[in-house]
Amino acid sequence: MTQIAVHLVVDDPAAAAAWYAEALGAGETGRVNLPDGRPLTIELRVGDTVLAVAGEMIGRSLRTPAALGGSPAAFHVPVDDVDAAWRRAIAAGAEPFEEPHDAFWGDRTAQFLDPSGHRWAIDQHVRDVEPDEIAQHVAAMFA
């Protein structure tokens, strides 16, 4: 497990686990079921990161970003080919947030929303950029 593991609230844990497998290549590593057989929590692994998914529990203030009107965070996942990963996520039902493009910090990047409203960024490093060049781009953006 990495230093920080991620626990996401989703609409349907089983559907979310299948979606993350299709869109991000996640593999299931375990699950805890409720007495009626529905999953309470499904643990997945994306690369070296543990990603657990569990359904909404409104009485315990566990809601999806979609139910709350958006997400203040984005999860970044390094990939070998942003364009292929983008096509796979969109084909799996992701909502486009930011089309693939070459960013000034040296990555090819794109962002999408998963079916529960979590924002995902996929990043492919394409070139090293000196800190002063990054600072110039930021200064121009906010001038």
C-alpha cells in the first residue's frame, strides 16, 4: 500500500469496480459484503495504489461528488499513452472534462469524470521543463 490509500464513495460499488477495471485497468483485491450479499466495500489496486469503493450512506454523510454538485479534487494517474487511455475511459462512459493536450509543464494530459462524479487526470510525461519556463507560463496565464 502507498502512504495514502483512497476510499471513494460511488453510486454502486460493483458497477464502479467494473468501471474502474475497464477504464483504468484496476484489479480487485478484496471485498466486504453486506449480509444480503451486496458489496459494502470493494478494494481495488490501480498500479501501486489501493482504491476502495463503497456506496453512498446519506445518514453518515457519505455522498458522491455528483450528489454534492462536483468534486474539489482530481486524482492523477500516470499512463503510457494519454490518447489511448482517454478513448478507453470515454468509451466506458466517462464524461469529458478536459480533452487531451500537451501541457506547459511537460506532460500530455486529459481529465474526465467517472460515473459517480470523481475527476480523474491521466498524465503522460513527454518532456522535461525547466522551472523558470514553467514560471513564465504561469505568469503569462495570470497576467
